[in-house]
Amino acid sequence: MTKISGRFISTFVYLSVIMNSTQTHALCLTGPEWASFTLGIFMCQSCSGIHRNIPQISRVKSIFLDPWENSEVEFMASTGNSAAKAKYEQKVPAFYYCPTHTDCQLLREQWIRARYERSEFIHVERQEPYSAGYREGFLWKRGRDNGQFLSRKFILSEREGALKYFNKHDAREPKALMKIQTINATFQPTKIGNPHGLQITYLKDNSTRNIFVYHEDGKEMVDWFNAIRAARFHYLQVAFPGAHDALWSLFQGFYCVIVPVLCLSQHTEGFKKRWFTLDDRRLMYFKDPLDAYARGEVFIGSKESGYTVLPGLPSSTQGYHWQFGITIVTPDRKFLFACETEDEQKEWIAVFQGVVNRPMLPQEYAVEAHFKHKP
């Protein structure tokens, strides 16, 4: 079989990308420089590393540097990313989290394995671990006071509308009961110090409580993550029947943005460095990223309710060292923040603006009222 040099094949393969692939998946950080000649797809260098870990399914080559067989070229030209997407993503559940290049390694790897290795989106029965409405197992949970990770039994039940965990394996009563309507989950491997680290938040006595968990098996952890998403999604479907747009805005606002910034909580105080979490409309700040409870919370409503996000700080502001300020105007007062870099400022402003531009739902007015009357 004739082999073609990488220099010659590059032009042909890129033509194939244009003809057959429309675009690479949002998982890819850069343009397609690699290809799986067994799956017929193009990918970035980062994704190619994940594909190398499943050689029984996917074999990869450099578009520019590796020699190619004529038959491989013909296969790439006849397949491509669009055809692969149509084949391997036939039945992706609405609640299943589809990662992008900004997500952690675990989410990206398990998405690729779910698509190609386990064919979960072709065979619906293989989705049962996260779609059945009930899940039970053990996770390593970080202690609130001592910081040690201990094995705890967790039960997720859509029928009961709750996620529970138990301090003892044979305990009958849960240590905590987290209602599905207030629960949130986001992977935070760097903050937690484990590549499979998951942060779960929920409301306890109208305050947001954080717990941090992980599992040694990456698939197990991602299955828990998507099971929580499934339970939340189904709750929203029942709570807001027919409200498709509102449901999706709620569900997409379900995940956190966590970036350290400086905070000025009162005009008479100086800026203090705090770790911030935005959970839907709740902006919370922590002294330590792994604190169980926030030091304070700010509700961010919609522009129709008098909320505005402005770049910069009032000219009279003193006592700050970072130059890239943000002002959040609420009906009652202004909250002032400063970011270390301009990129962080732009990122936060875009996130805040997205929240402000989203109309408030009826139940969010009740949350707003609680914040206004909070002692």
C-alpha cells in the first residue's frame, strides 16, 4: 500500500475537514492537527492525548508529520466529524453535561470514552448509571472541621427529591438531606486537590452549604455528577411544565464560576481578598476556598428589577490595589469588587451581565425577598 508524506496529506486532510466536518467539537482548544484514522475524526492535540489512552478504539496520527496510507486518506475523506457526531451522539440525554476545552481533564476524558468506547449515546440502556433516578454508593467526603476525607454513603433519589449522605455505613438517619431543587454540582479538581474532586452545594437554613467529595474511579464520579444533573433537570420539568426557555435558563445557570477577586463589603471597609462563587443568582465569598459556609452572599437580580453591572469603581473609592474594578448596583446599595487582571475583570463582567440580562422567575423573587430581610 502506498504511503503519502505528512506534508502532502495536510492539504488533502484539511480539505476533508471543510467538506465533511463543518467544525471540531467545542472540546478542542485549537484547530485540528491530529486525526483518528480508525474513527475518521479530526481533533486538537489535547484530545489526541486522550484518544491514545483508548488504542483499542481510536488510533491517531499527526495530520502534518505522520505518513498516511491511501486507504486511510480515503476513509478520512468519507467520514469526518459531522458523520461521527451523527453516529455517536444519536441519543445524548438533555441533562448530560457536554464539556468544552475549558473543562477539567476528567470531564473531557469521560465524554470521549462515553462516546466512542462505551457507545452510551447509541445504546440507551448503557445510560442507566446516571438516568435511573436512583443511585447509591460511597464517596470520599471532606470533613467540615478537620479537612480529612472519609468514606461516606450517599443516596440520590428522584422519588424523594433529595441527595443524602450518612456518617456511618449502617446508619438509618442521614447526616444531611440536600433537596434537589437547591442542589448544585461542579468539578473543582485544583481547589479540592484531587483530579476527581466534585463540589456540591445546597441550601441549609437559607444559607448555601458546600461539601467536597471524590471517588478513585473517574467514571463513577462523572456518573454521580450526571445523575445529580438528571435529578435536577427532571425536577425542573415537573416544577415548570411547558416553560422550556425558562427551564433551560435555570438549568444552564446551575453551575458555578469560581475565581478569586477582591471584595469591598462595606464602603467604610478596605478591600479584602476573598474566594468567590457564583451559583445561579447567589454570589458568595469565602475566606478559604474549602470553607463549608460563605462569609457573605449577594443576590444578583435582573435589570428589570434595578440591577446593573458596571466596569470600574466610583472615583471616590480608596484602599484598593488592583486596578480592574467592577460595580454591581442593586436597588438597595452598590457592591464593589476589584480583579487582579483585565481578563478576569472581563470574564466576571460577562458572567454578571448574563445573570442580569436573564428575567427573574417567580420563585427567584422569594429568594430576593429573603436576602433583603436577612439579619
